[in-house]
Amino acid sequence: MFISPAYAQAAGASDPTGGLMGLLPIILMFVVLWFLMIRPQMKRAKEHKAMVEALAKGDEVVTQGGMAGRITKVGDTFITIEFAPNVEVAVQRQAVGTVLPKGTLKAL
């Protein structure tokens, strides 16, 4: 015979943990995913929100598009940035990527 006979599992021999051991790898992967990806992203979002709320007139900033300039006007949702003499552009507050130390634009 080419195929060996298969025998049924005994009815009384069930998993004593109730199948929890089968879910353990999935739960472990979720915990690792939380600590390596989700939690750091939430921390960065919180830091960016605090930075955007603290923007003030005269701050030197770099937008997410890479443009560096000085804030001239601050509104609720938009700020006006002066990129060059007599060149002002209104951008959303969320478009600011970083705040530069004072005097950085003069060094450029």
C-alpha cells in the first residue's frame, strides 16, 4: 500500500490552554509592531503638533517642501513666510517641517 492509514485523534485529548497557545504568536507580533512602529510615530506626531502650536512671528523655519524663511504673520491655520526680500508666501501651519535656530538664514 502506498498511503499509510490515518488514525483519528482521541476525543478526550483536547488542548488544556483552550487554543490560547495558537494565538500567542499573533499577539506577540502585535506587541512588537506596537513598540517598533506605532508608538514612535505617535510620539513624532505629538512633537510636531507642539512645535506647530508654538510658532511665532520672527521664527526661522523650513517647510516640508524644503523652503527656508522667516515667519512674518501668524494666523489660526495659515502663516506667512518671507523667503526673500519682498517675497512672502502663505502656507498652512502643518507645512512647517522644522524650526531653525535664530540667525541660521543669515549664514545661508
